[in-house]
Amino acid sequence: MANQGDQLRQWVRSRVEETTREVLQERIEGARVLAVASGKGGVGKTSLTLNLSLALADRGQRVVVLDADLGLANINILLGYEPVYTLWDVVERHIPLRDTVQPGPKGIRIIPGGSGIAELARLDTVEISHIIEGFHELEGECDWLMIDTGAGLSEGVLAFVLAADETLVVTNPEPTALADAYGLIKAVWEQEGRVALKLVMNRVKSLDQGAKLGQRLTDLAQKALGQSVEFLGSIADDANVARAVMRQEPFYLAYPKSEATMAVGDIADRLLHRVPPPRRGGWGAFMKRLMDNWTIPGAINHQG
Ligand SMILES: Nc1ncnc2c1ncn2[C@@H]1O[C@H](COP(=O)(O)OP(=O)(O)OP(=O)(O)O)[C@@H](O)[C@H]1O
């Protein structure tokens, strides 16, 4: 018969197992909300959002992409189609969110934000709950909500970044782009954001250059701010990317053997195989944080 000491040890072990299970459950349940952002414009944010979404879809993931870039409906241009409805129709005309969803390649689905993104800022509680409900309904069918934000910190970009579970900061090797990427990381740190930050170096000359620059930026964030940023990898400067843009086809599909496609595949693998950040309450909670964050000073019309 087990003595009291053994019984106690057994009880402690089962409690530890139970708690671990609960923690893991919290980590793996619900769709992940990932915002893609950059300090500087034109560094490849939209291109990464779309092609990474396809790579995730290729790995069995169900992905919804929210095109929240106010400038242009870029995702649609990259895919070569006109959206029927955008988030604007949801906000202004009360069209169900589901009706805005456009089918994309490999089963990904796209929600064109259009000018509806700016409108989100002035919604009242009833209108917000209508939007939240729409997102909540879609969440059950998805593993990822990928958000293509605008460049810099303008027009609520910081609100999206702070509301997501994780934000992927994209930069290229140019000193100005690196400085602006650091500015974005610092802005998250200043707001004591709980979002998990990740970094991708785009348009590198070599993977070695990317790794060095990535290390330098993540070290700086850690030393100067105490802010951890996980480096996810680099994408080569690849002429196939521009070729695919001209064909209005994602490079992941048009050039499946290109360096850029391989790199995006590796980044998708890292996202899937490294420990995911804890979920922060699903899409409803994400939308709620988004609205709350929108009023942060500097979240609107503040560049760099
Ligand atoms: N790895 C790459 N190799 C070569 N060209 C690239 C690469 N990534 C992006 N580009 C080119 O850079 C240009 C800008 O890309 P993209 O539109 O994705 O940038 P963005 O950061 O989303 O821009 P914006 O700030 O306007 O939203 C595109 O024309 C694309 O062809």
C-alpha cells in the first residue's frame, strides 16, 4: 500500500499534469490573430501577408485575410479581382460580414477592408457588436486571421498591432526601413502591448545578411527596451516576386520553386512548429481591443 508521502507525490504530479493540460489548451484553442505590419511603406508587407497565407493553407490551415491597408485594396490587386463588398458595406449598409468574404486560391478567404477600416473608429456600441458578432461567427471555421495593416503607424495601424495575438514586423535591409521597424517595436513597447512580436527580413541579398540584420534588430529591442522579438527568417530579393505582381498572381503559386516561395514556406513552418503565443480570447476579444486601442494617442496619423 502506498504511504502518505507517495500519495502526496502522486497528487502533486496529477495536479501538475492537469495544470499543464489547461495551459496548453489555452495556447492551442481558437484561431490565431496575426497582424503584418511595417514601419516603412513598400517593404513587402502585402506580398508577405498573401503568400504566407497561401503557405499556411498548403499546410492544412484555414486562413482568412483581412485587408486592412487603407491605401489601396492591395490584396485584391495582387489576386487580380474587384471586391463586391468591403467592410464599408458592413459598417454603412449593415451587409453581413460573411457576404464580404471573397474566395481566394488554396481555399484562403479574403475580407476587403476598404474605407470601412477608417469607419471602425466612429462606430457606436451596437454597431461594434454587429461587427464583433460577424467575426465571431467566422472564427469557428478558421485557424488564422491574417491582417494586412497599413504602412507606418497611421490610421489605426497601431490599434491592429496591439490588438492581435501576434504581430509580424516586416522590414528590408535599408537603414531607413530598419529604423522604422525599430520605431514600430518601440511604439508597441511604449503602450506595454501584450502582443507577441516577430520579425521577417525581406529582400535580403543573402540569408546570412538577413540573419545578421535580424539578430542586430532583435538584440537592440531586447537591450534598449527589454522587448523580446522573435526572428522568423528572411526572404531573398527575388525577381520572381515582381514578375508575379505583373501577372497579378501570388509568387507562391506562379513560381513555386522560387527562393521567395521556399523562404515563405520556412516561415510558415516556423509559425506552426514553434510554441504559439497564448490566445487572447478569440476574434471577439480582438475586435473589442481594436476599438479600445483606436483612441491611443499616436495610433492615428502619426508616421514613423
Ligand atoms: N522579396 C522580394 N523580392 C523582390 N521584390 C519584392 C520582394 N518583396 C516585395 N517586393 C516588391 O516590392 C513592392 C512592394 O511590395 P508590397 O506591395 O508587398 O509592399 P507593402 O509593404 O505592402 O507596401 P505598402 O506600404 O504600399 O502597403 C512590390 O512591387 C513587390 O514586387
